[in-house]
Amino acid sequence: MNPLGELDKLLRMFGDEARLLAAVEHLPAGLVPSPYRELLAHDHHMTVAMERFHGARMAVEVLARSRMGEIYRRKILLRRADTGAVVQFGLVHFDFRYVTDMVRSDLLAEQIPLGQVLINHNVLRHIDLGAVLRIECGPELASHFGCLEGTVTYGRMATIFCDRKPAVDLLEVSVPLEGAEGRG
């Protein structure tokens, strides 16, 4: 798999690839600085990782969506439920053929983060970490995060297998964290 080729597919879903990432580099997980490495380089749901790291429940805000047959795509922000602060940006490509109608219904309601929906429905799942990325924020991502264009942060690409079928492809980008690497 070419991680940057897969990234291009996700970025083109809403036609705004140039506005999201000013630059991106695929890194081995061992070269990702703390605390990003612990936050991103694992095979667990980011919703759970973000809740643990930030000490708060997460809420989802859907910025854009599209649906073509069984394919559902969305651009999201994860926010702290208590303060509304943005903690993560994400792009999701979901193949509904691999989940129940109840899971589909909860996802289309757009009220619960993806990871929490799968956990709530006890979907047999495996998360395959595809790549960890060093990212320089483009204008749209910087606006969502409340930082300057070019600010460095980190993200990951992953595939979620539901009942052993590749149902979800994701790009998940952490908000730049205090005390971690700053401008590139």
C-alpha cells in the first residue's frame, strides 16, 4: 500500500485537498514525537484515545457529507463535549455493506462519534494502522484548529475492519498540542 496515494483518495472526497494540508510526510511511528506517538500509533479507536488523553467525552460535528449507494463519506471535527474545543479533524469513507441497519442509522444521525457507534453496537472490529503522518496545516485545517497555517501536527490513516471486512478508511489529525513540535 502507498500511504500517500491512499491519503490523496481521502483528501479528494470533498475536493479540498489543497486547503487542508500544506505538506505531509509519512513517518515511522518511532520517529513521531510524544505525546503524538502515544495518541496516534495504536490499533484502537481514536474516540477512545482522545477521551483518555483529553480527559473528556467527545462529540462529533459533521462539516460535510456525501452518500452514494452504500458509500457514506464525511468530514468531521471531534470536540470535547464539555467545552466544545476541537481536538481532532477527520475524513471518513464508510462502506455500509459491512454493518447492520442499526449501525448505519446511528452513523447517519451524525450525533455520536464513529468509534463510539461501533463500540455501542459491539461490532467485531479490528483497526489496521496504515500510516502516521507529520502534517503542516493548510488554511482550512489551521482555521478548524485555531492555529497558524504551516503549524505542524500529526495524524494517522487507518482502516477499520468490521466482521473481518474493510469497512472504513480514515484520516485522523490531532489538534496541535501544547509543548509538542510547533511550526515547521
